[in-house]
Amino acid sequence: MRQVLFFAFVAAVVAIYPVHAEIQWHTPAAIAPPTGYNSIPEINLPDYVAEAIDFAPEEGKPLIAIVIDDMGVDRRRTQEALEAFPSEVTLAYLPYASDIAEQVQAARAAGHEIMVHMPMQPQRDTIDPGPNVLHGDLDEAELRRRIDVNLAAFDGYAGLNNHMGSKFTQDARGIDILMREVRKRGLYFLDSRTISNSVAEQTAAAYGVPVTHRDVFLDDKETEAFTRDALLKVERTARRKGSAVAIGHPKDITTRMLAAWIPTLEEKGFQLAPMSAVLKHRRKVSSPRVAAARVIGICEVH
Ligand SMILES: [Zn+2]
């Protein structure tokens, strides 16, 4: 009997092991200074404060940043989001959207902090990330050209986050080129974490770029149950870590549920904050290098 049990145990371990190995999380390796680091001129970081909106954190209140990205392409839903949310909600615009400079100008006039939602290569080739996507197969000159084009589409932004990018954010060479540009321009970076082993956060941190990662996606599934659970997770994360970063999209259900949830935050003891305020808060409490957390695996379409 004992032998049978032993073999059953061994068989179970063998059966489970490959699955377990698949879902192991990648621990960021020790960070070596990125190539080219010494050639970067010193600048006084964080210059990004120049385009951050004014914000006064209240002592002891956990901060919650809501970033709505994919803004600008679906004009009706973009407009609805703009009208539904208070100015503390941060808006990330796709650089290839039509009339993008005017759209962003209207959002700035309404008091929102603005980000560039930078298109980056997803894992699956069947998904279209849009024009001028940052792609790992491009040479440095073309990558720089695309970074320039995307960052020149409009002005008045404080930082950027990745649109898609489950492939590109794993590409150490490509991310290194991007982060040198981000640092030179005095911007911050929010890693949307569309894949768990993105190197964007550690590379940005090594360059001294203000950086953090998304904690919660609000609308992977367009159901009330999903978004309700996600909003509860935002509250739990903020209580535990002192701050939370959630990313949502201009979808009908997200706009409706967020518009109802945001006014409840004050009585729950939270403070809604622009992205830059959470970055400043996180830089105070811990190094962004060690702030990387376990987040959901691949989310291709963000
Ligand atoms: Zn996106």
C-alpha cells in the first residue's frame, strides 16, 4: 500500500510540474546599468512635474490613480469619458487618433493630466497595434523615428504608458532605446504590465525615470461583475500599499461604473489622485526597482 501511495505521489508531482513551471513568475534579474547610460546628459529629474497637474495629498489617505487609456480613437466614447470624470482622472491618448492635438487641448483645458499611450508590439501578430508601433525588429534609427513621431503628435503630456506591448516590453534593446528618450525628455513611465515579465519598469528605474506599474485592469471583460471585482481590488490594493493604479478604457460599462464609484471614494477614506501624485508617493515610500508586483499574465489588447 505504501508503495502504491508513493508512486501515486510521484505521478502526481510529474503531472503537475510542467503546469507549475509554466506559470512561475519571472523575478526581475539584478539590474546592470543599461548600455549607453553614461552617455546620457544629467538632467534634473523629475522635470515631469512641469506638465503634472497640481495636487495636494491629504495626510494618511491612500491614493488611487485612475488612468483611462486608448483615448482619442472612439470619439463618442472619448467625449463621454471626458465629461464623466473629474480632473484627477488621468487620460492617455493614442498618438494616431484624428484631430489629436485639439482633443488633448480640450482635455487639458478640463484640468486632466495627460499621457501619451505609446503603441508597442503585442505578442500576437494578428492584433493591430496601429501605425508607428514600436517593434523589436526595427533598427535603432527607425525606432527613434517612431518614438519621435509618437511623442510629437501632441504636447502637454507628463508621461507615457504602453498600448499593448506584451512583446516589446520584453525586448531589452528596444526598451533601453525608449527609456533613454523618456529620460532625456523628463517624462514618467507607467508600465501597463500587459505581460508579467516586462523589463520596462526595471530599465526605466535604472535610468532614473520616474516609473511604476499598473495594479488593476478595470475592464478585461465588459461585464458588471468583472469591473465590480476590479474596483474592490483597487480599494484593497490602495489600503495595503498606500496607493493603487488602475487602468480602464473608454467603454460604456467602464465609464458608467467608474462615474458611480468615484464619488464614493471620499467617504471610504481614499483620495483620487493624478498619476504623477502616485509616482511621487511611491518614490517616497520605496524604490521603484523593488516595487514590481505580481500582476495578471498576458493581456494583449490594452
Ligand atoms: Zn491601449
